[in-house]
Amino acid sequence: MKKLKKEDIDQRVFDLYDEYAHNKIDRRKFIEKLSLYAVGGITVSSLLSFIMPNYQDNTLIKQDDSRLNTEFITYQSPKGGGDIKALLSKPKKEKKKLPGIVVVHENRGLNPYIEDVGRRAAVEGFISIAPDALTPLGGYPGNDDEGRTLQRQRDRNEMLEDFIAAYEYLKTHKDCSGKVGVVGFCFGGWISNMMAVKIPTLSAAVPYYGSQPSAEEVPQINAPLLLQYAGLDKRVNAGWPDYEIALKANKKEHSAYIYPDVNHGFHNNTTARYEEAAATLSWDRTIAFFNDKLR
């Protein structure tokens, strides 16, 4: 089987995967359309293997990293869903109270990539919480296909309330300084934007390729924003011009970066959409932003 490289792949394959990953088409239709690009020694199975997540080989901060204390905790869902499971991570050697970061998953629950991002934040000197909004349905099921199916069964505004509750949990945690920000990806980008709308005391928000609030909601934002977009992400980027106009009209503190020639999901190092240079730069900017706003 030919070993694929990103330059071997037609951009339309990435666009097709985006449709699939965001529930625009089902798996059968995805495979059917994907077969159109299985040419020149490239098979459907090799395309699937290349573009789908590989969590096992791409964890940056291991679960047992000696620098961290990491554990699963639960906190109360405000909408009657019972307890919400979350990964809590913090540096071992820090004795003083730390600023907090809520890490918000994509549209498939708390998968290994998002757990890893929570630990990455902790390695940088923060206490982080990464909730699983699928907890009321049994939690992340171990694969993204089933995770997406489960997440479609929950109301997104109820999930928003669960992440707001995670902010409250972290803000009052004995090891937290009380200054808390949020970073989220895809669905989590929308959650991050909406937490800025809904939480007057939120200290900072970093939405990655997240859908935007309405112009009517923008005046409620108090938190400074660092907005990260993928240059090839036409679907999400379509909402940015109006959001930018509203942020400027309401004199909201914000900065935005659009990384050229990268796809939605470019920060996720477990899939073929990953772009190391943009991911590294965006994460460096994220940590610098949180250091500035939370300390």
C-alpha cells in the first residue's frame, strides 16, 4: 500500500471529511464519495487510515507524566443531568494558587486529543479542567463516530450550561487563583465564544475555529478574546466579518489570526488536517495570551 503524504491528497478530500465530521453526511455517503479520490495507487482504506484520528501514536503529554497531578473528577450539571465527568490537571511542584483554563472538546466528547490539550495547559503552569459533555449519555464512547452520534442527542445550550458550571467549579477550586479562561475547538470554539457572552467574570477566551455569537449578543462580552481561524475553513469563516464588525462597534478587546492554507482542525495533531507550524504558533499565542490575562 502506498504511504500517503498530505501533498498526495486532493483538498476536496479534506472538505469531504469536514462535511462528515460535522454531520453533513453519514458514513456510508462519506465512504462512497471518498472512493472518487481512490486513484493512482491510492485506496479507500489508505485514505481512511490517513485522514481519520490516530490517538495512540500522537499523544504529546502522557497520562502518567511525572510533572503533573491528573485525575478524573465530577461536578454537578445545572440542568439535572447529574454529575459531569472531567479531567483535572495541574503541575505537581506548584504550591501557590494557579490560574485556571477550561478546555472544551469538539463535537464528539472528551477524546484523547482533548485530554492531551488539558495536560498541555497544565504543563504550562495552569490548573485545567476538560469536561465531557457526553457524561449524561455514558461519556465519550471510545471512538469519534459514536461520540458524534451521542453529542447530537444533547441540546447544545444545555451543554453550554455544563461548561459554565465547569468554570464555576474551577474558579472556586482550592488550588485556583480565581482567574479562569477558556479554550475550545470547533464546537468548543462556539462554547468559548458563548461563555464570553454568558459569564461576566470570565478572564479570557480563545475560540479555535468556532462559530460566532449573534451581533445582539456581542455587547454582553467582557472577556478579552483571542480568535483563531483556519484559512481554508469557509464554513466557519463566513461568520467572521459580521462578528468582527460587532466586536469593533462595541469596543470589545480582541485579536484574531487567520492561518493561511490550513484546514479546520489544524491544531489537532491526531488527524491529517494537522499543520504543525500553525498549530505550534497558535498554541504559543494561546499560552502567551493566558499568561497575560490570567496572571
